[in-house]
Amino acid sequence: MKDIIQVKNISFNYADQPLLFDNLSLNVHEGEWLALIGQNGSGKSTLARLIDGLNVLKQGQIIVDGLFVNDENILDVRNKIGMVFQNPEDQFVGATVEDDVAFGLENRQVDRKQMHHIVESSLKNVNMWDFRDRIPANLSGGQKQRVAIAGIVALSPQIIILDEATSMLDPRGRQDILNLVREIKAKNHLTVISITHDIDEAAGADRVVVINHGKKIDEDVPDKIFSNTEQLAQIGLDAPYTSQLIAALKRKGVNLNQQYLDSERLIAWIKQLVSNK
Amino acid sequence: MSNFLFGRYLPGNSWVHQMSPQSKLMLSFYFVIVIFFANNLASYAALAVLIAIVILLSGVSILFFLKGIRPLVWLIIFTVALQILFSAGGTVLWKWGPFSVTNLSLINGGFIFIRFLLIIMISTVLTLTTTPLAIADGVQTVLKPLKKVKFPVDTLALMLSIALRFVPTLMDEMETILNAQRSRGVDFGSGSLKHRVQAAVPLLVPLFTGAINHAENLSTAMEARGFSDSEHRSKYRIYRWQLKDTVSWLVFLLVGGLVLYLRK
């Protein structure tokens, strides 16, 4: 499979601070959902900013879909990547929902007629067309994130980066946004990088990369990553709910030969267990 | 304050609502200038009739206009009182120390009062029938000629619209900070002026920190969405000059001419 993003031996530090990344390398496959997990300050968000050229690299290379991330290519790279940030309030530029979705299109000097078409279809895509006249003050956090996603869909990127995009939402809103991104990913054959604290969000990914103090600790499918509960505990991350349940069952003497299952498979296993008795 | 800026716009589809914001903006300026040419009953009457028609055409209840006057009541009373008590000339009706009331000063006071009323009415019509965003766009259109002298008109308009967009956000935050401080026993409402100013400091510091954080995050988000320079962007919204604008201007120009003819 093609690597749509290649991060090669990068080093980076913020001014007057020690090296955050030292010779970090990482690949993102085209079409996958990659979860980046790690504690606060582990460098996850900085990595996302480097990929989008929002911070400037000191050493090493980042290649996005064949383009080096540098001053010259910056706008082309940003055409390929859509980012959703943590705080819904701070990425709402337009005065109304419609204007906000149009913001990225205006930056690219899209023709007005075309712009109205794209805004309409993007907002319909995220079920926010009925809210087009609303000002951000009259929207919930989840609705604002939907608008942010519409703004990205409008630019038809190849990659979506969710930078803790669901961390300020309630559980229902979180699920809602994740389902929406999944839907859009499938429809438009996108690659998704989700930077998250939420282990259950990461458990739904195709692949998980664990970052701690700017170093890649592990990368594998979620089943493997979340089986290693010791490693997770060591770097201060909670095991997913299902892993905790399996561990609790084990303490009661109910043994499952695997250490991690997603909720559906776990439910199936418990049902089987009950019916066998 | 949030009422002052946002609660004022009343959605509608009247003649005045449908006019383009740049035309309404210019027309309001023009009207205010004309008001200062009026100097007798006939010329003021002509302007009053015009504004009455405009109010009728806006489809907005007169109550909203009366509300618009309320915050300015003291300013009006003060100015009118000064005019009445201090202007000289005419027959003296009442005199006490430096104060005197003459028949001329009463008439002048009355005119000043009408002048205030007319200015408030026209600006209220503007804000009640035009969204803040449309006003920002109107400003952009009106200032467009300044682009020739390299004045960053589009940047100014974008700044204005972002500032307007963040007013409710900062209002909310101020409310939260106020409540947080109140819950710790800070009293904002009473005490001497000095005390109240002191109480405002712990309010402003977190508000400013918050605003700076917003600005930083917003600029990153704007950059990520391909923003590089505000002078080279296409526009999503456009407000075209319409027949209604032309007709309104013709009527206003006619009344302007009438005022010049009627004045002493």
C-alpha cells in the first residue's frame, strides 16, 4: 500500500525548549485510519502541525502525497490536508455557518457560483444545511465541529487530521462526530489521522501509533496495542473499557485467551459463554 | 452591550430590509448631513415625514424605535437644556444668574430635540434592518475606492467581521468569569467607584488572556484552511445595487433639495 505521508528522521524543538522529536520516523498508509495516542505533551499535536506545515521543521523531511512540506509547497500541501482542531469555538471564522464553510473556498479564490454549490452540498453532507443562517453563538460544540468538518469537505482533501477534535464534546457528540468522519472517509476514500486521548476512539482505528516524550514507542493494530496493558500503564494511558472488563473477569476466574477485544466481539464472547453454561 | 450589537437586528423582508447595505449606509450618512441643513419648521417637517415613511416601509414596530432612544435620553435632555438655558437673543422670558430662557432659545431647543430624534431614527432603521455582517460588507464596498491608495480594505472588513463574530463568545466568557468571581465573594455592583474599578481588574485579566488564546488558535486554524493574505480572496456574499436602492436615493435626494429650498 502506498504511504501517503512519510515522516523521515525529523527533529524539532520549540524555542528555548529541549528537543521534542529526535530522529522520529513514521509512515501513514493511504486510506487507513491511524490513531496517534500519547499523554499530554508527548508531541502528538506538534507532529500534526509539522505535517500541515504550521510549525517549521528543523531537520528531516516530511512528504505528503509526493510533496515535500516546505515554504514552496505549503499551499498545495494544505490543499491535501484538512484539520479539525480541539476547540470548536476557535476554528469558526465566518460570521454564520454558511460563511464559515465558504472561508476556505474564498481563500482559494473559488468562483462565487461554484462556491454556493459546494457550500450547499458540504453542509448537506454533515446535516447542517438547515442551520446555515445560524451564528456560532447559537450552536452546540458538536454542531460547530460538524461545520468545521463541512468546511474541510468543501475543499475535498485527501487527508483529514483530527487534532483531539472530539475532546471537548460530550460522549454522544463525540460518537456522532466520529461516525460522521467515518462516513465521509468511506465515501471519499480519505486517509484519517486521529490524535486522541480517548482510548475507545483509538480502538476503532486501523492502526495505532503510541508516542511518548517525542518517541514512537509502538505501532500496531489496536488489538495488539491494547493487549499490552502494562506498556499502556507505564506511559500513563488507560486501557480501553473492554480490556478493563476482560481483566476484571480474569480476576473472577473467567479466562479469555485474548487480552483485548472490541465491544462487539466481547459481547459475542460473553453471550456464548452464558449460553454454554 | 450584546443587545446593543446583536439583539437589534430584526429579520424581515421589507423594502428597507431588501436594500443593499452599502446603499443604506451611505443613505444614512447623507440623511444626517441633510438634517444639519434644516433650520425651520417646514424643513424639519419634510424630514420627519420622510423618516416616518421609511419606518413604515421597514415593517418594524415603532416600539423598537422608542427603545433605541432610551439609552440616549440623558444626553438629549442635557444638550437640549444647555441650548435652552444658554443661547442668547430674542425676548427674555425668565432669568436667573447666568441662566436665561428666551423665546428663541426655546425654539432652538425644540429643533435640537427633533434633530436628535431624526438621527436616532435613521440609525435605528439601519441597525434594525441590516445584520452586523451585512454592515461590515457594506463598509467594505463603501471603502473600496481606497484600495487605489493601497488601503487594506479587505483586511479591514475581515477584521471587522471576525471581531463581530467573537463578541458573543467573549460576552459568554465574561459572564462565566463574573460568576466565578462572584462565587468567591467579589461584589461588582456596589461600593465606591474606586472599589468597583478595582473589582473589574480580576475580571479583565482572564478575559484578555482568553481573547489572546482565541486569537492564536484562530490564526492557526485560518492558516490550516489556506488563508495567506486577505487581499486576494473571492467573496461568498455579494450585495448588489437594486432598483429599490435607486428609487430610495431619488426620493432622498428630492427631499434633500426640498430642505434646501424650504430653509430660511
